[in-house]
Amino acid sequence: MHSAIITGTGVFTPENVITNEELVESYNAFVDRFNAAHEEEIVAGEVAERTHSSADFIREASGIEQRYVMNKDGVLDPTRMFPRLDARADDAPGLMAEMGVHAIQTALAQAGRAPEDVDLILCAASNHERAYPAIAVEIQELLGAGGFAFDMNVACSSATFGLQTAADMVRTGSVKCAIVVSPEICSAHLEWRDRDCHFIFGDVATAMVVEREEDGKSGFRIRSTRCVTKFSNNIRNNNGFLRRTHDQMEDRRDMQFMQNGRKVFKEVLPMVSTHIANHMEHEQVQAGDLKRLWLHQANKTMNDYIGKKVLGREPEAGEQPNILQDYANTSSAGSIIAFSKYSDDMAPGDVGLLCSFGAGYSVGSAVLERV
Ligand code: COA
């Protein structure tokens, strides 16, 4: 068996930023238009009046201050409230593939590898822009990589489940140099007209290079990974060909991200805490051994709770870095952004824990040691 290490990471950040204030201004304009257009039905009790959103609520409930998006004007147009991401011609690169390639180029440069060294690409993301051919195979072609490639989806845990898959293949020798890439265009599966969740998501792409340690590279040794799933409908997106055929897309709300946020909060927290405690026990890692926690980036209160539970005390500044204030929830990419941006200062022998959680439910974790 080989030892697997992460030798490079990359983050592609879209150019457009939407602040909470901009988001709320456009949402409230949409609400005013909606209420005016349905005034009679609202008075007759046939349609529910819509309520304004608030930037203060968003910051306090989630910790989010802004988000990056692939298209801004479509989202902020109160008559539209959806990104303008036109389908590309069949002979042009897809949007996910293009974002993924940007993130991979940064990760490969950090790893000191060329595309031809790569023999596996996993495109691990929450929503794929088409059913097939796999986005990962398109990325393989655009990069000029060899070997094979495939897509996988475990929602917010896609990247950590992808990391386990890649690391296991590197360990057993079926591949030598793998890439886990997570292009997350969350803006296209978010209902921007739903006050309960319109602030939650942003767009990004992340990539990790996973290789054999004995190939003489430095990076983060993947000491072990753990994945767990337990079915729940509390976070879901029912979009799919069966629904589309039967419902003719009329019930659009059902075809995008939906969640019962309160239930998610209550049910996922104990699941994550238990999962991390079990992983640490099996790996014989004590709280005092952990220099860093790179957690899923959905909600600040949630991360504060998990950080305190894992370490047995309030995390000190920098021990449990959050990026959600800048990026919002970027699904599976969130913990990888935190890892990519907050790991350079770690010394050889330092240990950290990467952990994602979300729809499924799913939890994926990795104990990483700087080498
Ligand atoms: N602006 C202003 N007020 C809002 C609002 C908005 N955009 N959205 C909701 N509210 C109001 C509600 O109407 C409610 O008011 P009420 O008490 O008078 O009825 C109040 O704020 C609380 O709403 P609630 O939805 O219960 O908020 P919350 O405190 O649970 O926070 C989340 C909402 C989504 C931030 C939180 O539940 C969460 O983070 N859950 C887990 C999310 C998660 O990890 N999901 C994984 C996704 S991959």
C-alpha cells in the first residue's frame, strides 16, 4: 500500500460579488412588485403576502456577508431573480469544466505537476450541468490529462467523499496522480425568490491534487478518511427527468434547493460531532493534537458549536477558519477553500481535520498531517 498526500490545492473565485445589502435591495424590490401585482388576491386571502428580507438577519443567522456568483445582473434583476447562464454550444467548453480547469491549473502549479502526470479526475459536485458525458471527462480532455475520469455527487460532502475515493485509489496503486475538482454553481440551483434561503449560496470551484507520498513530494499526508450517510429529505433538490416529464416544470420550487433549516441544524450537529469523535478515536488523535479544523462552510453558529465540541473549548483565533462570510455556502467546495487558504503556515508534523456535512445526510472527514 502507498501513502497518499495532497500536494496542491486551487480555488477559482468568480469576479462578481453580491453583498447582503445588494441582495436584500433586489429581493425587497421583487417582494414589492409581487405584492402590488397580487393585491386583490392578498386581500381576499388567496395569496400570501410576501415579507421583506433583512441584511442584519442574514449576517446574524448565518455569518454570511457576501457571495461570489458567475452572473450578477440576472440574480439582482427583480423581474428575473435567476443568473443568466446561457447553455453553451456543443463544441464549446461547458461552464463547470471551464471553472474546474482554472482551479486545477492553480493546484497543479502548486504540486509541481503537469496535466500529463494526471491519471484520474473526479468531478465531485452537488449539481452537474448535464447528465452525460461526465463533466470530469470533458475536463480531462481540456487539460490534456491521461487515465480516466468520472463524476460523483454526494451534495455538500462531494469533495471529501471524492478525496476518500482518490486517496484509496492512490493507496492501492490503481492511479498515481489524482485530481478531485468541485465546480459548484450553486446560484443556478438556488431559489433567489425564497426569503428563507435566498442568501445561503455562492459560486466557486476548488481542486486538490492527490499523489503517492514516496514520489518525493511535500504536502498533507492523508492519514485517514471517514464517510457516513443517513437518508433525510430535509435538504433536497428534486430536479430530474422523471419530475420534468410528469410535472412539466410547473412546480419550479421543487426543482431547486430546498431545506428545512431548523431540522437540519438540530439533526446534523450531533451527527457531525459523533462522526468526528469516532474518527479521532480510531486515528488516536486527541483534541490537543489538532492544529486546525477546516469545516464545512454553511453557518457560523454551526461551526462555532462543532469547533467547541471537538476541541473541548472555544477555538482560538485561526484554529477554525471560516470563509463563509466572503463566499457564503459553496456546498462541497467550502471546507476545501478553508483548507486551501488556511494551511500554508502549518509546520511538518502538524495535524488538522477536514470535515464536510450536508444533504444525504452525509458527513466526510479526513485527518491530514503536514509532511
Ligand atoms: N430576512 C429576515 N427575516 C427572516 C429571513 C430573512 N431573509 N428568513 C427568515 N426570517 C425570519 C423568519 O420569518 C422567522 O421569523 P419568525 O420567528 O417571526 O417566524 C425567523 O427569521 C427565524 O427563521 P428561521 O428560518 O427559523 O431562521 P434560523 O434562525 O433557523 O436560520 C438558517 C435560518 C437557514 C440560517 C439556519 O436554519 C441554518 O443555517 N440551518 C442549517 C443550514 C445548513 O447547514 N444547511 C445545509 C445546506 S447544504
